[in-house]
Amino acid sequence: MAISSVLNRQMHILPDRSASAFDNMAEDLLLLEDYLEPEAVRFRHYGWIPQPAFTFGYSQRYDWACDQITVPNPQICRRPTGGGIVDHREDWTYSIIFPPNHSFSQMEATQVYNTVHQALANALTKGGFQAVLAPCSRKGKPSRPSVCFEKAEPFDVIDTKTKNKIAGAALKRNHHGLLLQGSISQTPKELPLKFKKIFTRELSQLTDTDPTEKSWPIFSPEKDTTTRHLYASAEWNNRR
């Protein structure tokens, strides 16, 4: 079997990290575009320092996003992915990167959400929560992204009883592959300590990958510096 085929079936589980909103977004892009083993799927869970931290979708206007965030002195960063505003004060955040030749990078966005969120719903259920996918019953295009977790879109994860949104995600696709940034809200403080392991096990089964723990990667110095500077810049965050 070719080395690329073997790597394509691996899911690298990276160490947990906490960083600023700017560095978190930069590191997700670096994992997509500057990873030393680009044929492998990559997964990471991360936190936010300092707080309060918020991110908003690539296509949203910065001034509009700021108007929606009413807490004092927030740290706000534009994501590389789409979607709405996400409050990261209480959430459980993760990202997954699929290489360009992985089947997920070729899927329709709704198929990616469906599969990843099914793995997430399965993991939440095993962790003691009642979670299912929101039905895909709407016709036409999804509603315009606004503030996440106010309502569920098709294939988001919802509470079985209350129908409240528990988890959502957003995508970026380019020639390097597919980046999915996901957030679990409302339940993070109650998640079991082994939730990451439960989730990645479910995810590996549905994505046909083998989970393997890896150390944090080293990025090329120039790319690392340039990307971090970009995500912290007014040029990036005020671009719309």
C-alpha cells in the first residue's frame, strides 16, 4: 500500500491547546495549509484565552458582528470558515482537516455536516445527553448566517427534548483540503472527561480513519508568522 494511502486513513489527534481567538484561527489555517503530513486527517480540541472570545463568519461584516456582541471588552476574530457569530465563553471547540484526496473533501457540504454531526450526536448520547440531528425539512437555501445557536439549521445537533441547538459547524474548502470548525454549546461543563476520546472514536468509524495521537506540529517560520499576523490584523477582521 502506498504511503499516501496509509496516511489518508490516519486521523492525527493533536494535543489540546488554549490561545487567543486570533491564534486559534491562525492555527486552524496552518493545520490546513502547512501540515508536514498533509495526507492525514487532523483533529484538535482547543480553548480560548483571554475571555470573552467570539468569532464570526468569513462573509459577515465586522461592524455588524460587533453590534451583536454586547459583553464588555470582547476579543473578536473573523474565521476562515463561514457561518454566524459564535460565543466561545462556554463552548467546546474543535476542528477537523481533511486532505484534498479524502472522500470528505469531495462531498457536498450538507453531507459533511451530516456525517460529522452524526458522529458528534452519537458521542453526546454515549456521554449521557439526548442528541439528534436537526431534520433537513426546509426547501431552498439555508437562512442567512447570523448569531449561532439561536436556531438550528438542517443537520445541526439538537437536544432531543427541547429541540435547542447543541452544536454547529462551518467549512472552508481550498486546494489544500477541507477545514471544518465546530462548536458544542450549552453542555460543555457537563461533558465527561473522556468525551474527546469518545467523539474521535465515533468520528474515525464514520470517516474510515484510524485515530493516532500526535505531538503538536512545527510550521514553517515564515508561514507561521505571516498567518498569525494576518488573523490579528485590522485588514483581515475589518475586510467587510
